[in-house]
Amino acid sequence: MTAINAPTDLVGQTLGPYTLERLLGQGGFAWAFVGREQDGTPVAIKVLKPRYAGDAQFESRFRNESETAAKLEHPNIIRIRSVAKTREHVYFAMDLCADSLGARIAREGPLAEEDILRLASDITAALEFALQLPEVGVNLVCELAFGAPAAEQGQETQQRTTQASHDLTSWTDDRRAIRGRAPRAGHLRLVE
């Protein structure tokens, strides 16, 4: 097999039951692709970059965090379908939504206050849910928000993360109450 040097080298390839169709984006540690399951269902696939997949400790951490996130079942958290390794590629697949917040804003202009409140409420509900689970808690939230687990962030960052979630909840609940509406939960989705 030819070495993978760029994310585009994976386009058209199959990882497990998923065919990678195009690059969606990339971060410091992974590439994200739009792909399809064998039945044609669209998915997003996050593939650990080769230089990190070769590091047993890094690969283990990526898999463990992905598997923990896959246990989260909440209407405001995207579903992770699988976490796997095929050949030298470590990846996870999750549901893909057809529309993004950025695309919506480009199409419709700035969001209405009600939409902003709903999104903030949805995000808050997801964070509160995750923070209550012992296997997730502050550690995974810090990892997602700050790029390092809580143990590496220190007590102050852990407290700020928990306080930020509480503040956002209070703010959205207060804004909804001022407008005569009860706090509500909706759907937060990771999108293309």
C-alpha cells in the first residue's frame, strides 16, 4: 500500500464499511471526510493523521475518547456510529447533517435572537448532560473545548468550564423567561 501523505490520498478509498468521498476539513490531529456507508447513508468520518496513528499512546487516547463520546445518547449530541482501525487508519464515523450554521447564515443572513437563544440552550443542554456522566465529565469537555484533558488544564480551568456551562444555562433560561418562554431543549447537530 502507498503511504498516505495528504488527506486527498484517502479520497475514494474504503475504511471498514465507509467509502471516503471528499475532504470536509482538517485540524491539528485529524482529517474529516464526507463518506457513505455501504447502504448509501451519508456519514462524517474523522481519521487520525498518520503521524499520530503511529504513536500507540496517542492512538489509544483518540480511540478511548471517541468510544466514550460514542456512549453519549442525547438529542443535542451527534451520534458516533463506530470507532475502528482499518489497516493503519484509526477513525470514527458519525452522523452527517446536510446543512451547517455557516451555510444557513450565508443563505439567510444573521440569526434572529430566538434562534441564537435556541442554539445556546441546545449547546448548554448537551454540555450539562455530558458533565453529569462519570465517564465523561469535565475531562472530555475540557478536551473538546481547550484541546487538553482536565488533568492537564488544572483545577482553575476545570472550574471555569463548569462555571461557563452554568452561566450559559442561566443566561439562556433568563432570556427565555424575560420573553415569556420556558427553557427548552432542541437539537444540536454536527454539520457539513
